[in-house]
Amino acid sequence: MKKRPLNKEEIQKIWDFYYEFSKNPVLNKLYNTPQHRTSNTYRHVCLVTRLCLYKATKKGYDLDYESLIRGAFLHDLFFYDWRVDKENRKHHLTRHPEKAINNAKQYFELNDTEIDIIRNHMWPITITKFPHTKEGKLVMMMDKKATMIEVFNKRKNLLVFDLDGTLVDTIPDLNGSINYMCEQMGFPKRSLEHTRISIGNGVPVLVRRSVPEGTNEIDYLKALEIFKAHYIEHALDLSKPYDGMYDTLRRLRKRGYTLAVVTNKNEDMAKKIIDGFYPNMFVTVVGGNGIRKPKPDYEMINELRNRIKIRRPRSAAYIGDTEVDYLTARRALMPTYIVTYGYRTRDELDSLNFKNVTYIDHPSDLLMYFTKKSKY
């Protein structure tokens, strides 16, 4: 490929476009489509795009970077799980590129480079459809690399993270939805502090603790539905990741750790938040589905082990912020790390008399305890 050195401003502009396009609402349709063992289609297209950009910017390739990003994100824009969809399963490998093009054309004006990327990324399976553009050839190669990573990368060092209060500060949006529910129901509004101390056992318990004492079951269920409907639309309004967490997670992955999330939050909502702040960072997200017992029961830990096929990792640990997380880790027989920057103060945590717990005052402190170097 033709090369042209890129300066820092050009590289920053390229990554800015990546992050902007990654938030396109059309891509939300890919969140819940499983792909390649424990990945989903959104994470897959993010990984392919990032691999392309890492290689291209490092080598200084002279490319149409905006078309590269758009084409890489849209190359698998199909909205079905090919493993269970009988209609599409038989010919998925060869026909999904055309389905992706047709879907993309409903929302975007595609140029020739983008069409080439999408139509020809499955070569050599689609043996007559070899990409003609340098952007298409790069996506074709990185798509294969991403698939290999997702299917065969079986690291044996596992770190399990709680979500609320550990990875992301979600209290502002939770409190906003609680107060919207209270307003609609004619209940007294709740403070941020009340929401803080009510978090940890899942949304049904949070709402139960937020409605007035003595609220009948019919009104409680109505309040719960109002909260859920509002929160699903506003979960990313004011929430934010904790400072330093993204870089810490990135460095832990480089050291050879598999990262996963186990949360009492609804699983679809949890995936939306994780993909919004930490795309491609976690191998899977296990959340509430109305059937699995919530934490501190360790049924969710068992579900995680079943998904990632690591029943006896060489090393494993659980990182959370509340007494619920402590009990979950203890019952799952996992070493326990409790953060003090989350939804329980250090004084509150000390009063609980936890045993054999390591406290984490800042996300970067995790790097002191997990130092194994990656072989990958």
C-alpha cells in the first residue's frame, strides 16, 4: 500500500471520527446479536475497525480513512443470529455481505469504497468477490484476525467486575429516573444520597426502597415499569466511567487477563452501558434476566463460567464496591477486591468488618496487584 506519514493531528482526527461514528444509533441494532463465541456483532465490528486503524496509522497508509471506518463498521450490518435463524443459517457466510449492503443503504449514502469493503470482506469464502480497494483489502484481512481473536483467544486469568459504582458512576441517571417515577406517581422525590445507599441488589429492590413505605403491590409494579421505561432512554445521559478505569482495563488486558462483568442490572441495559464506555474491553456481560438469582447468590458467576469456558482459571478475582459484591465473591470462593471510590465510603465498608479483602482507592491501583505479563 502507498504510504504517507501521518502527523498527530491527522491521527487524532481519524480517531475522533471513529468514536463519533461508533455512537451512530443504527449500530445499536447490533448490540444483541451474538457472534464468535462470546462476542456480539457490535463489538466485532468495533474490533475490526480498531485493528484496521492501528495498523494503517502505524504504517502511515494513504487511505480514505472515513470510508474505511464507515465500511468496517457496516460490513456485518445484519440483524439476526445466524446460529438459530433457520432461514439465514444455511447461506449466511456467502450471503450476509449483500444483506449488510441492503441494510446500510436504508440508513446511509454508501460510496464505492464502502460498498467494496462490505461486499468483499468474506474472501476467500466468497471466492469471486475479492476487494478492489486498499481499504477493502485491509478490512478483509483484519476481519479474519478479529475472528481468530474472538474464537481462539482463551486466556486463563480472569477478572470479574461489578458495574455500578465500580466501572461506571451511574447514580445521576438512576436518581433521575427514580425521581421521574416519583413525579409520575405522586411520590416524594429521592436524593442522590438515598439512591446511593439503595443501590446494589438490582432495579426491583432499588425501586422498592424508593417508593413510600406501605405502597401497595399494584402501585409498586406500576412505578417499576415507569422507572424501567425512563431509565432505558436516559441511562447514558449523565453517567460516566471512573477516571483512569479505561486505561487500567486496557493495561490489564495487555497483561493477559480476561475481563468480564457480572451485575444485577438488566443484561441488555448493562451491555448498552459497557459498549458505550468500554467497547471491546470485556469478553462478556452477565446481568439480570428475571430468571437468574441476583447477587449475592453466585448463580451469575456460574453463568459466567459456562459462557467463557474457564471453570478453573489459573488466577481469578472479583472487583466490586458494596457488601453485595463482597458476599458474591465469598460465596463463589474468589479473592475479593473492594473499591473505595464507589457507592460505599471507606468508613461504611470498615463498619461491615469484611475479612480477607483488598481495598482499591483508585482504578490504577489494580495494576499493583495484577502484574502477570501477557503472552498474547
